[in-house]
Amino acid sequence: MAQFPHYESRFRRRCKWVNGALIIGAGPSGLAVGACLKERGVPFVILERSNCVASLWQTRTYDRLKLHLPKRFCQLPNLPIPDDFPEYPSRDQFIRYLESYARRFQLSPQFNETVVSAQHDATCGMWRVRTAVGAAADRKTEVEYICQWLVVATGENAECVVPEMDGLEEFGGPVIHACEYKSGEAYRGKQVLVVGCGNSGMEVCLDLCHHNASPTMVVRDSVHVLPRETLGKSTFELAVHLMKWLPLKMVDKVLLTLSWMVLGDVAKLGLNRPPVGPMELKNTQGKTPVLDLGALRKIKHGEIKVVPGIRRFLRGKVELVDGQILDVDSVILATGYRSNVHSWLQVSPLNLCSFGSIFFNKDGFPKGWKESSGLYAVGFTRRGLSGASTEAVNIAEDIARVWKEETEQAKHIHCLP
């Protein structure tokens, strides 16, 4: 990577040429692309806004978290999750695996470097990526990278979603997003309102029960709840096998029948199912079904209360849409995450046909894994880590093919008399 003279302004600025690919994000997806490129001899640089690899796993997950899927569906290319890990590794075990993955392939992300903007320069056919270096409170250096290939690996869960709710500022008690939740220890004996009934909401409620708190879960929408295992096998694995032989709607009918046999009629618990089947809903709208780890049993026994949507918050209370008013000590927002691509992948004033704005939709999700301008996306397909691993291999092979062609051409030109 060559460095050009810098100039002084409010920030110290430098310009760097990336001799290869620039990967944004050092989560599992970014690490997988880096490892696959290294295997093919293609140079690259990984930028990461936090101070560690897999920052979502390290800083924004709760202590009791375990992988919801069997480990073979969560491992990255060319390095299996260790045999001595359980079928569903814990949060700490998976973090250890990702750190060992980075060491194994000698991946050295540039930490504390946040992308401010990325634009495609049609004049030279290159990507120009500006970053701010350092912790958020002390960013005194800006760097502009010039690269031929830009790999967006920031994923689906880059930013927390915090919905607007009437009266929340008047509530007066602690309010946090689920990404800040670590353990129910601090909530012993408390009445806790958990907003959201996805996998995070269900598991936070379960953890609160284990610490003798009293959780109430707000279910605003319909939700599919499936057992994590059916007939001794992973429900997800069963679905994968069925989809090889049956139409998607038939797979959904099988899953819902098995779910009813194992879990019973969850609608009686206040958990109404969507009209579209679980796998079809995931494929078309990206909504992942909840895999039950024990929360349903707590709901059946009354240890987790299920209530409808919120009308407004009051001082130390919440009023629900059905008129109930509940006393509440704390609020945990299990309201999900979103992509942040549109905050930095910009349309250039000189290039109104910016490739990035065409490739990514209004929600910050790409239309595929590859775009003709040298822009790639990994980890956005809502197919979990197995999908991201497949994309990483495809991206590395595609870049390596062009890299090899250009390298051989350069050698040929250099050898001419």
C-alpha cells in the first residue's frame, strides 16, 4: 500500500492506494472474505470501526447466548469449528473460534477506522473510500483509500433499531436496547417490559426468569415459533433437507405440523402465526422464525407474560392498546437491527449513476453479491453464516480471476523489450 503526501486541514489527511481489495467490516463475513482472498494470493485491507474482530458478538450480545443453529452451519470457509465444541457453541466459544480464525489466516484488520463515505469514481473506474481514524471522541486523522474492489461486509445488524414510542421520555426508569443487555442479574425482583418477540426478545425474557425477574413481553406482530430440534434433529437442518426435495410451501406445511405436535397451539399463548409459512416468510421478507429454547414453557407457566402492543408510556407505567396499565421498573427494547450502508455509500454529485445507490435498495440490502463496478456485498442474504461463507468464496474467486489476469498481463508488458 503506497502512501501519498498529506495536507493539513481540520484533520490530518492521507491518501492510500490499496493494491487489491478493500473489505469494510471485520465480522465473520469480512474475515471469511479475507481468508479466501489470502488463500488465492490476492492482497487486501480490512477496515473495522471497533477495536476487535466480530464486535457484534464481543460487545453487543448477552452472556447466555448460544448459536441457534448446529455448528456445522456456522463455521467459516477452510476452518471447521473444533470437534470438542458442543453442537450449539456458546457466545464465548464462538468468539474464540473467530479470533482463532483471524490468527490462522493472519488477518490483521485496521481497527478504530470508521468509513465516512464511499463513492465510485467513473473517471478512473476506482472506488474512493474516506475514513475517520481513532475512537469516536478522538478522531483527528482522515484517510482516503483508492481501490479497484470494494467489499461491503458490514452486514444486516450494523445499527440498532429504536422505534418511537409515545411517552417513553416520561417513563423515568432505565431503558436499554437488547444490544446493551448482558445478564438478568441487575433485574432481580424487577418488573421488566421486553418490547419485541423475536429470538432476542424470547431469550432475554428467559434469562430474566432465570434471575428471578418478572418479564412481560410485548408482541406487536405475528410470529412463527418453531422448536429448535424436532425428532432429535435441528429443525433448521430438517428444513434444509426438505427443501432439496419439496416445494417451499410444502416444507412450511411439514414444519408447522411438526411444530404443532411439539409446541402445541401457540396462538393460545398470544403468539399468532403469520399467514405466510416460516421459510417462505424468511425468503421473501427476511423475517427469521423464533427457535424456542425454553421460553414457551415459561409462558405456559405464567412466568413470562405476553401482552399486545403499547399505546403510551406513563411515569413508571405502560398503557397497552387493549387498555391495560402495567407497573414497569425497566424497559428492554428487543426491536432488532438494520443495515447502515446508506449512511456512507453515497451518490457522487459528479456521478449521478452511482453504482452503490443502484445496487443497494432503500433498506440497505443488496440485489445480489456482485456489481459490475467492483462492488461486492457479503452477509446480507439473510441466510446466516452458511450463506455468508458461500458468498465469501464466490467473491474471492471472482476477484482472484481478474487479479490473476491483470497480474499476468502486467508481467507480460514488463518483459517486453
